[in-house]
Amino acid sequence: MATEAIQPNPWMILPFGGLLAAIALGPLLALDGWRKHYPKVAGALAVVTLAYYFFGLHAPQRVWPVAHEYVSFLALIGSLYVVSGGIHLRIQGEATPRANVAFLLLGGLAANVLGTTGASMLLIRPWLRMNKYRVTAHHVVFFIFIVANVGGGLTPIGDPPLFLGYLNGVPFWWVARHAWPAWVVGMAILLGMFYLVDRHNYLRAPLPVRAAITQPPERWRLEGLFNLFFLAVLLAAVFVSHPVFLREGLMAGAAAGSWFTTDRRVHEANRFHWEPIKEVTILFAGIFATMIPALDWLQANAGSLGRPTAGSFYWGCGLLSSVLDNAPTYLAFLSAALGNRAGPGASLSPALATLPAGPAPGALLVTDSASAAILLAISISAVFFGGCTYLGNGPNFLIKSIADHQKVHTPTFLGYIGKFAVPFLVPMLVLVWLLFF
């Protein structure tokens, strides 16, 4: 049955806002100080929020599910980081604009099979290597836009919000059948924008660099091929829900197996380092903790939304998915769409089938056009808007950390938004809204 909503004091959203501000401004104003002290900042703000729930609201039961979600998040992204770090794809030359567009398109398609996190972790290092002669910020950002977010918008495997929808009764192929036109439009716009930007970058490259790029490529080589077995274990583990922590145990076991069986030379070729996953572990611990009041306030006040349109769900869910983790944001807006709490026993409208007790994939039958439009708006926005900031989706920040560690220029938190998300991603989001909602 659905649980009673908790009504936190709106002022308790401030620690989450403070952490976002610190992540945005810390590296910009005092990079060395931020690198040294970010664990203290994230930890202190998390403690404030957790103390409020334990001793102010006396609601520790609200914290444990979030802690489980964080462990699951970390198990998935950490194990994929380790396993993908044991696979080395050698790519030489051919980093022309057309070849790059083809690579990003394949990466977006792969995200629907491997998940945005799996595809991102598997392909980001080859992507940086194949563009090593002229790699710059736009290569990293458009990879985040396409492979880490928009590309995975067709299947429940593709992105965590869609997987949660599947567990709450949305049929497996429902999103693909209804979202493919928006997916095609979004992907086409982003790939077209990337081609223009990358072609400009290519033409500005010095002649020796362009000559090196267009040399006949060496044969592609894949090392650490046996890690594809561990990758398959990770993908299978995603569908394991009981008993508690079995899924996370399988993921940890696959990561350990990969780490101890992979030749050190492969890790060295990939420039494997623990710092990126360490940074994600610490910062997202703070994010998961401090975002609890924001999500609870949203869920408690869902009824005050009245009878919003699919377009308002699109923008509301999307904008919050830009800064909150998009998976719980999807559930919060699904709750608002239900007019109740998202979960077993609820239905999207009186015309829909009632969900039985417990997750039942395929049980939610969307039969009226208004409800279908709202569900589609939530599904697309939670995935597409995840690329608006480094925090919108789990792999975004990890991609940035990997690129930073490999000395690739990446924009700051605010630079990412101002120089890339606003001029490139937002126009695509507006067009999708105008065409479909």
C-alpha cells in the first residue's frame, strides 16, 4: 500500500540548494580548496538533513529507502566503472565529423541495451582516444547529451526512470511505441548540432592535425573481451529485486571478478584511476541525502497541482530532473499524475487498470489519450532533461570526472549550462514540447 506523505519544512530544502551552489561555484572560485574540502561540505549538509529527519520529524523510516537507493545507484555505477575499465577498445584515426556522428548515434542506440550508464562507461574512453588530436569541451558535453541521456529514452533498460515505470506497471515496450517520434527528433537535432560544431572545430585544426586524423586507420582492437561476461552479469542483475541487496551483491561480485582477472596493462591503457568514482561517491551521497526534503515536499503537495496539462508535466518533471536525480523525480511526478502516491494500488486514471499489490510489469494499461500524454511527457522529460546539468543523471558527473582525469578540458558547472545546455539542449527540448505536447 502507499505510504503517508511526509510534509517537511520548506526551509529544509536549503541544504540541497547550498550543495548545488557549492558544486557550481566551488571549483570556479577556489579549485584547490574545493578539491580538498568537498567531502566536508557534502558531509556537513547531509548531516543537517539527516538530523532533521531523525530528530526533528522523527521519521527515520523515510531515510532507509533513500539509503537503499543510494547503495543501488553506487553499486551500478561503480561496478560499471570497474568492468568498463577492464575493456580497452583501440581506435586510431578517422575522428572526422561524420565518423563522430556515427559513433554518437551508435552510442545512443547502445544506451537502450546497455543503459545510459553502461554505454557511457564502455564508450567514453574510446571516444576521447579517437578524438585525441582535437578533443575539446563539446566532445564531452555532446557525449553526455546523447549517450548518457537522450539516447536511452526508448526502453526501461535505457534509463533508471523508465525502469521504475516498468516496475510500477508500464509495459516494457510502451515507451518505445509512443516515444520514438520524439526520440528521433531529439537525436536528429543534437546530432545535427554536433556535426556543425565539430566540423567547425575540424576545419580550424592545424593542417598536420587534420592530416593525422585522415590517415588510414589501424585495425580496431578489443582487449579484455572476457569482461563482456561481467557486463552481462551487471545487466542481468538490474532485473533482480529480491532478496534485499542480492542485486547489489551480484554487481559487487562482477566488479571484483573483473578487477582481479583483468591484466594491469589494460587498466594502464585506459588510464584507470579511482579518483573519478571517489568524487561521485562522496558528492552523490550528499545529493541523495539533501534532496529528500525537496522530493517529499513535492510529493506532499502533488494534489495542489490541480489538473495540469501534459505540457506542464513535461516542464515540471524536466526542470526538476535537471538538478534532482531523475529517477525519484519521475516517481514523484508519476505520483502527481496518479492523484495519489505512486506505487502499488494506484491507477493513472479511473479508466486504467488497477495495479495489484507488488510490482507487476505490464499491469498498467493506458487506455485514454489524456493519461497517455501525461505518462509520455513524464517519461520523455525525465530522460531528456537529465542532460541539462552534471547532476541530472548519474553518468554525467562521472564522464566529466573521467575526462578531467585524462586532462581533457571540460566546462565548469555553470559553464556547462550557459555555454552548452542553454544554446544547444534547450532549443531541442522546446521543439519537442511544441511538436508533441
